[in-house]
Amino acid sequence: MEDIPETEIDRIKERMQDIIGQNIPIVRQRVTCEEAVETYRQMGLEDKIALLVTRPHLYVTLYKMADIVGYFYGGLAISTGYIHLFDLHKYYKGFRVAVPDRTAPTQARKRGAAEQNVQDFQGIRALGRYHRRLEHRGAQLEDSRRQRRRA
């Protein structure tokens, strides 16, 4: 794996700012595990299904943002507009998302402890998957609009 270029990090940060600027609602939904599995099956997300079937719970909490559905272990903001302070920093061959620390809520963290870096890496992987799905969905919507205009 090659180092991610600064230009790519800048492009991702711009896209994140765009999503924040759209103030997209993040909707919390409590559903049965069976409903969640069916939702993920329709989306082709077998990895999410594998995770859910290991949990012995009747209900799970899903979060929906636009047409993206996710399962998280903690609470989320109610919309993307709540995210007003973050930064991206090169980290090894990739990057990490720096968020404010509770002790300094007005500035993004420059460096984190080892356990924070692991959490950042997991968030980055999820962000990358979300970014790819969002770009794919945007292309689908654009194709759909073109077809309607032709009709």
C-alpha cells in the first residue's frame, strides 16, 4: 500500500465539509435483528449481517443518513451539521481524523494515544466505505435524472 497523497486527503476533507454543509439528518431507528439483517441483505452488506447474527439481542439500533444505514456501538449526532470541528492528518500510509478532546473542545486534536489511533483507523475505514457508497449513489441518482429528462 502506497502513502496517500496530501491532495487526496484534501479532496476527502472537502467532501466531508460538503456533507457537513448539507446538514443531513442522522435518524436513529430501533428495529428487530431480523429487520436489520433484511435491510443489510438488500444493500448487499454481508459483513454487517455476519456481525449482527453474533449478537444475541432481539433489537438493534441502526442509524440512517440519506440512503446509508449503519450500526454503531455509540450514539451519533442528529445531523451532519453538528460536526463543526475536525481535521485530517497524515498517519502512516493513510490519515487519521482528529476530533476535539473533551478537555479542549474548541480545537481538533493534533495527536492521540495509541488506543485513539486504533479508533481513528476504524473510523477512517468506515468513512472510506461511506465515501465510496455515497459517490456510487450520486452516480446512480444522476443516471436516474438523465433517464427521466429523456422520457
